[in-house]
Amino acid sequence: MRFLDVKADYAFKRVFGAEGSKPLLISFLNAILEYEGEQAITDLTIVDPYQIPLLKGMKDTYVDVKATLGNGKRVIIEMQVLNVPGFEKRILHNAAKQYATQLQKGDDYRLLNPVIAITFTDFNMFEEGSEHLSRFRLIERERFIEYSDDVELLFIELPKFGLGLEQLHSIQDKWIYFVKNAGSLEYIPDSLGSDPCIHAAFDQINEAGLTLEELELQHKRRDFIILQRGSLELAEAKGEARGREEGRVEGEHQAQLAIARNLLDLLDDATIAAKTGLDEEEVRQLRLRLP
């Protein structure tokens, strides 16, 4: 068997945002948000459920799924495959927009329902930590008093999730493993397939059940992401090389200035400029700054 990469938009939407995804999404959200007992999600509505034909746009490097829970909470689940400039601000903007646009003019603010934004990143977002899951709320900086839990941001950094199949104990671990690794598997592991919702998720991304058109568009999308990632890595490499060159040039210039300062009491400006490679004006400015 071969499975689609869940990190690509079609597979992500097919699993979590299609008409029949409701049981899968409920299981996934309860696992990721660690809801159980009375807090557990039992019902939700997928906003703008995704249907075939596939997404055909190639300009975005992310895909999202939106749902409204039975208690009114709004949830945004997003997969971000590339670390593009400003994406972290977009996450906050989208969450704030989901929160603010609930009210019409004159509505009571008490009608506002909480918003949870769950973001998977296929790169390390927080370099200072090793934990793969991070949660953010509005709290007081010194005393850690919670102002509100109405806007919650949750990030799952896939590169930091290193558990193997034999180490998966919680349903949360299993769902994260599925999102990160399903596209590289050739069979449904027993440790994952024993959960009916995750098994159903594998069925949704089994390439054997897709049409040739679906497979072709999925592969084009994958190639687009690969090209975009390559472009970003190339730009980063060029930036680092340019930074090293600028640093080298700046270092040489500082050395020239140091030599020139030592010669100010011995030679005239023109001779110092000739020997160090500096402009005569730079030498003159050095002399003017002498104590």
C-alpha cells in the first residue's frame, strides 16, 4: 500500500475537512486538546467542508480546516509546510479575526465564543525548546494570572516529534505520528490501526482508492512544495554567504582603519591612504577625531 502525505493540502483536507471527516476530527481534537470526560467533544460542524475536485491553487504553502464545536468554540487547524516570512503573524491574525467577526454591530460581547488555533509546522518554529507541542494563552507576565482563555494558540512542531511506533502510548502521540509519517508508510501499523478513527484516516489517504486525476494533482502539489522549499533554502544559503562576505569586507576595513590610526603621527594623509587603501577623506576624518 501507498499513502498520501498528510502534510500536503489534499490529504490534510481529505482526512480532517471533508464531509465524512466528522468522527475523525472529533477524535483528533480530543486527542490534541486533551479533552476527556465532560470536556470531551461529542459534536462539531466542519465549516465549508472540502469536497472533490481537489484544491488546485499553488500559491499558498499552507492549508487549514475550520470547525465549530457543539459548545460554540471555534477551531482552526492549519498545516504550514514552509517557514515563510510573517506566517506567525498570520496565525494570530486569523485567530483574532475568527474571534472578532462572531459579533454583528450592537451584539453583546458576552456572545463571543473562544477560538483555538492549532498549527502543525513542518519545521522548527521555537529554536529555544525541544518540546514538540506548545500552548499559548493571555497571561500576566510576572504572576502568570490568566486574563482569558478565549484565544488559544497551539503549535505542533513535527521535526521535534521523534517517537517511534513502539513508543506510541497515547492517542495524541498516534495522531501526531500519523500526520508526520503516514506518507512514508507502506502498511498500517498495528499500533495505529487498532484505533478505528486512525484506521479510517489511513483509508482516506490510501492511493489505491484515488483516481488518476486526484493522484496527479496531489503529486503536482507535492512537487510545488518541494520547489518552494528549495527556493527558500537557496535564498537562505545566499543570504548567509552574503553575510559572510560582508563580514569579511567589514573586518578588512576595520584593520585598515587600525593601521591608519597608528600612522597618523608619522605620515601625511595622502601617504597613509596609499599604504592602507583607504580614501584620503577617511584618513582626514580619523585625524580630526584625534584627542
